[in-house]
Amino acid sequence: MKKIAATLAALLALGAASAFAAPVNDLARGQTALGLGSDTFYLEHKLTDTFTLGFQDVDWVNGNDIYGQFQFTDTLRGIVGNRDFASNDKLFFGLAVNGPMGPEWDGYASVVVGDEFKELQAGASFRLSHNLDLNLSYHSFLPDAGNNKSGVGIGATLKF
């Protein structure tokens, strides 16, 4: 476990990712997830069996998100949130899917659409221990005005 933690710390310290956004986590009712990446962090808490409340700070979009995930099935979620850009707030909606890819791997994909942007993400989480995941992802942020921002990310999620 010490080697895995040291490797993860080295990757994060070196800035191995250009971006990282919150993965789609499977949480039990009352469970919290704290995630860190090279230029973001997020905090989620599953309040009920079907609703998760989250906060995300994302440097590459210069904004913070407050969002809710509504779990429709084991693999499908609806997303509604508010992105606080430097100058104004933007409401967004989306969908996310997730599911097992292998013994320790879970895959996920999400799309959110706001008044002046679209955002796509696909990734996988590798279970390092019962409460620690390594996250690998690709994202594409597509604002209606300005430059698109896409990249690969790496991060870690602690569940408690």
C-alpha cells in the first residue's frame, strides 16, 4: 500500500494531468467522497438512496459547481447544477452512466449542458483499497464563446 500511495503522490505532485473533474462515484447512503486532482477538488455526500449533493472547484473553467445527482438506476443518473463563473452563474443539466469494467475497475461517462457551455467526460476508477480510488479521465469543455479545453486527468478519491 505504501508503494501505491507514494506513486499516486508523485503523479499528483508532478502535475501529470492537465485537468480532472469529479468522477461518477458509487456511494452508499450517508457516505462522503473527497476527490483531489491537479487543478480541482470536489466533495460529494449521498443524502438519500437516490440523491447525492456535491461541490466542485475547477480551475480550467474558472468556476465552482454546486450540483445534485439523481440516481435513476444502478448505472444511470441525472445531474442538475449551478456553475459559478467569475462574472455570472449558469444552470446546467446532464446525464451520467457508470458500471463495472473489471474486478477493480469502474467506468463512467457524463455530459452536462449549460446556457453557454457543454462538457463531456469519460473515465475509469481503479479501487486501491475499500475507500481509496485512483481516477483516470478525459474531459472536453466546450464554451459557446472562447476556447475549448480538453485534456487527460488523474486524481484520487477518498470515501468515508
